[in-house]
Amino acid sequence: MALSGMRGLSVFISDIRNCQNKEQERLRVDKELGNIRTRFKNEKGLTPYEKKKYVWKMLYIYMLGYDVDFGHMEAVSLISAPKYPEKQLEVRIERVMERSDRKRKRARRHKHRSNQTETNKHKKIGEDEESAANNTKSQGGSKSSTFLDKMRARLSGGHFRMINEKLYTCTGNEALDYFKEDPALFNVYHTGYQEQMSHWPEQPVNIIVKWLKDHNPSLIVADFGCGDARLARNVKNKVFSFDLVSNDPSVITCDMSNTPLDSSFIDVAVFCLSLMGTNFPSYLQEAQRVLKPCGWLLIAEVKSRFDPNTGGADPDRFSKAICELGFTSVSKDFSNKMFILLYFKKKEKQNSKVKEIEWPELKPCLYKRR
């Protein structure tokens, strides 16, 4: 369906073009996204026409340079539809993807768009759509299949970043409720996580695996925030794997601040890129509880979270707080450009006096908005 055939979309575009400044535009976009989000929650009540209209609006919002953190599956279902009107949507999305990097660079050079520029752009979009749709019609299904795979990957990446930001900015209990409401989100998150990790030159879990292999295999390990339980699969040690949600029966699902382990039960506590919640000190307190005296605490975290020059925590203050929890700092490894490694041992004798610990705020890994 042509853009001009959707009155709601035309009105929205007109509203955006009539905004006097960027703040007005942002408010109008936020209002529209709120409306679409509400409608998508009641997806069963949406007609195919309405779903298509809302996806078009989200694409237009994306082209303006705003992030759209929902509606991914609705877009995928439309672009994989066999009907020709839906194929027009596929063409439009493909054009957006191909030109997105170029548009972002152009947007940085030209922050203020004139009405005339917008008019020409929309006219060009309509011409491009008609031409590209005709080409797609004659090229068969192979290109469509390849494109759909690329689109799914792109949408999954955006969804992962949205979930990732959520986990960094909420408590562990809130994250647990979040995944309980929609367990499928956990699979989306870990698929995106593995994709991101595949681009790292070295993965911290492999270093921790090597550390365990260099020590006694009889050491009992607790992997806090285990993800796909890779640590447990690669060592001979007995490993208790904890995470919020998992399809793996070997993983214990729980809030990491409240595990089912007995006190002074394990020899090694591992946090591999998993100090994500705003209540991360409670995770470390739980690790201190379940560790035996002289037990090991291994922490691997994203390096940028410990860069005071960019809003990160001072690593010395962070180590001091952990020592006040009842640990001794053994070593720190800052050699990797992506992450740091911290090694602590639980003190044999714990201070009976409870001391208020001043924990530094760990910088969350947030998605950079355009």
C-alpha cells in the first residue's frame, strides 16, 4: 500500500514536518510511540491494515534518527508475508537498512531539516519504493529470503540492546519479574549476547576456565549469572550455575541475591560480566555468604564501567568496598582492552561488626542513541 493511502501515517508525517524545533518533534514522536506500544500490547485486536500502518510509522521514526525498541516481530511477520503489498514494506525496510549509515552521517552534518528538504525526501521515498518494488517482484524469492535473515538479525540486535539496557538499570528482582512475564526475551537477550561476544578478541569466560583448570578440580564453584552455562560445560569442577531464566535444566533460576546454597559451602564464586543490576552489592554479599573462608571471588567486568574519566567507577574504590565486605584483594588484570579481571579471597576470620559499605556506582552499559 502506498504511503499516501494511509491517512494516519500522512497526518503523523505532516505533524512532524510542522514541528518548530527538535524538542517538539521528540515530544510528538514519544507520543506516537506510546500509542503504538499500547496498541501492540493488544495485538489480537489489530487489523492487518493497522499493523502495517504502525510499522510504517516506526520506520519513519527510525529514519528520523530515533530508536525504536519494540515492534520487531511485527515487522518481521509483515516482511515475510507472501502478499505483494507486504513486499512493498520489505523493499522500504531494505532501503532504510542500506542507507541508514549514510543517513546518520548526513544527520550529524545537517542537524536542522528544512520543510523543502523533507518534502523532496518523501517524494524520493515514494519513487524509490515504486521502482524497488517492481524490481523485487521480478527477482523471485531468493533475495527475499536472504534479506529476511538480515532483517531478523538487525531487529534482534536492536531488541538485545533494549533488554541489555533494562538489565543494567533495574534491580535483580525487577529483572526476574521482567523475564517471567515474557520468558522468550531471555533467549533474545542471550542470542544477542553471544553475537556481541563473538566480536571480542578474547572472552573472559575462557580466562576463568583456564584459571579453574590450573587449580584443584575438587573446588566447588558458583557461577553467578551463568548465561548459557559455558563455564560448567568446560571444567571438571562441580559448578552451581545461577541465572534469572534458562531453558537449561542444569541452571538454577533465581535472583542472584538469594541463592539456595548453604552458607560457607563453595570454594569459588564467579561473576563474569554479570554485575548488571542496580543492586549488584547484594549479589556480592550473597557470594560472601556462600563462600568458605579463604574461598575465591573472581570478577570479570566491562572495562568502560571502571573508567572514572568517562563516568565509570574508580576500580580502587570498588576493590576497597569488596575488601570491607570481608575479602582481601589478590590481583587485578587490566591488560585486556575490553574487560578487567579482579581476584579476591575471603578472609578466614570475618569481622563480627556490621559496617556500612560505601559502594561506588558501576557505570551501566547503555545503548548509544542517535
